[in-house]
Amino acid sequence: MTNALHFRNARILCARDGERGGDLYVADGRIIGEAVSGATIIDCAGKLLAPAIVDLGVATIDRAAFRAGGIVRVGLLPDQSPVLDEPGIVQRSALIGRPDLWIHPIAAATRGLAGTDLAEMAICVSAGARAVGTGRQWIADSGVMARVLAYARDLDLVVITHAEDHGLVGDAVATTGETATRLGLPAAPSLAEPLAIARDLMLAEAADARIHIRQVTTAAGFDLIRAAKRRGVRVTCGITPAHLLLSDIAMSDFRTFARLSPPLRSEDDRRAALAALADGTIDVLCSGHDPHGPEEKRLPFADSVAGAAGAATLLALALGLVLDERLPLERLPALLSRNPAAILGVESGILAEGDQADLMLVDPDAPWQVNADTLPGMAGNTPFDGLPVQGRVLRLFKGGREIPAT
């Protein structure tokens, strides 16, 4: 065996087996059951050893941010330039990250993401796509969406969708409410989300297809997801820390770092999101990583680009939810690793013998302050600028190979 590692004195955290103290062994890039001679010993000094993060639905490949955040696999949204709707483009996207980063392309469900003609899903799958999706848009034509779901079902693929009815949203940049009214911002009702979710759930149920709502942010949306799961609909959903921790009040001083997609919601919706996290309605915590520089963010609020840099802060903000007793530590590996890996159908997220050794060594108590100017990555447009947090990635491994800090 080669490249053998012996992680000693670790707090091992796994979605399947919970937390335990002890040792973990790796050889040839996979977890093994016992130590081998000549292994490199890594003393974890009682720190957390957990599955590395699988970030489902990033807009941009940003290696430095991913390394800082403990992310070794990403589901790449299809709305790239060019759109991920051809096998050659999908294949190139899948290969460019290796060996430090595994990119799992989400192929466009329709050509050019125009929402009209179906893309060649089967060929894109053969080129490396792990799912199909609507990107940051919603397919308004119900007939087209029904065909997308049926085609994806036959390929045993999940459809990853963005849930906002654009007939209601239009050019809005905020959620209808007191904050948007006071700031004079074009706004749309939060109803745009549950309307889109309800339609997509009904079509998915009729087709017996798998569907993942990438971000659910409203109380009505969570109610629909809960009810659908009880009926046996094959639905999962995700959320970013921003929609768990911030409401539209964060936009009060026209802070463009708080202009997100979907937009921040009311305090009632934020509390509903925390309840959905606690009761298991939410399956995935994702970063929604979408970095933008000052030329796109330091503009009037309505003219700025929606999106935030979230990869480098995802783990620390998730650990903050644990500190605030919003969820137990034992659930983090499922939300950050196992569940997104299962949705994409990739082998990651469990520390079981024979599985790939995608690992992060974390100091959960290390304090630091989020600073937009020094945040690792392409840009630091985070709505959490200035927030004190805890939790740093000390070392990161992809298939047993250490990924160096950049």
C-alpha cells in the first residue's frame, strides 16, 4: 500500500457513526480498517476529523475559498460561460479542478438555459454531469418542466431547480416588506417562491422524479416541502447560512453585500428556516458561492449584482449554528457532506472502510473575524463582514492527498 496515513488522537465525526475518539487509517486514497507499517502519523491533538465538504450549487470555481472552507467537491451550476449544455463543455468543467478539487457539473436542463428545448442530458451525463438543473432561473413552461423531469427520471438523475416564479419577480431586487418600502427598492412578494415550489413538486410527484430545490427560504415553501416528503415525493432542499442568520433588515443601509438570490426574507421566514433546519426538512447546507468584485458590488443597490462569497465562511457559520444550539454537531456531516454527495451520486461524505479519504481536520474553537478585504478567494463580498466566528480548517485531504493552503 502507498500514501498511508494514520490519524491519531482525533475526534472523529461521521454522519453514519456519530462522534467517537480514536484513530483513522488511510491507504491508497481510501479509509482502511487497521494501521499499516510505514504510515505517516498525523497527531490530531483532539481536533475534529470529519468528511470534507461537498458544496452543492456553486456559481464559480474558486480554489482558495474552497480550500479555506474545507470543500473538496462542488456541484457547479450550469449557468457558466458558455452554458453547460454540451458534452465537451461538461467534460472540460469536470476535469479542470483535479487533483485538488472534484468538480461535478450540473448540466443545463434546457439548451442555453432558455427554458424551451431540452438539452442532451444523456450525452452530458456520459461526459461527467452528475445532475441536471435550471441554474439560477426557473422553467416557466410547465410542459417543458414535465419533460425535463421525465427525462431525468429515466436517466436516474436529480433535477436541481431554482424556485422563483419570474412572472412575479420581474426586475425586483428585494422581498416585499417594510425594509424594501422604506428603501424604495423594487420588490416582489415572497409568494414567488412557494408558487414555483408547488408547481415543481406536483410535476415531480406525477413523474416519480427526484428533485432538489437548491434554496428554500420561506415559511410557505418549507410547509410545501414537509407535506411532499410525507407523501413520499422524492424531494430534497437546501439553504445557505445567510438565509438562516439574516433577514431583509440586513439591507437597511443599502449594503449591496446583502443583495442575494433569492433575496433575504422577513424575520418570520428566517425563523421558519431555523425551524426547518431543526426538524430535518432542510437536507443540505450550501455556500451559494458567487463572488463579485467592487466593480459589480459597489454600485447603487438595484444596479449591483446579486450573490455573495460563501465558501470560506460556510463551515464557521455552520459551527456557529451548533454553538447557538440550533442543531447538534452530529448533524453537520450529513448537511455538509453526506446528503449533497448522495444527491449528486458521488462516493463521499462517510468515514467508512473502503470509502474515499476526503477529510478535513478542524479546530472548532479557533476564533477569527470575517473580513471582506482579506477573505480567501476571488472576492470577499460577504454579508457577514466583521462577524466574529469560530472554526478553522487546519488540514484538508482529497482522496488521502493533502491539499496545500494557497
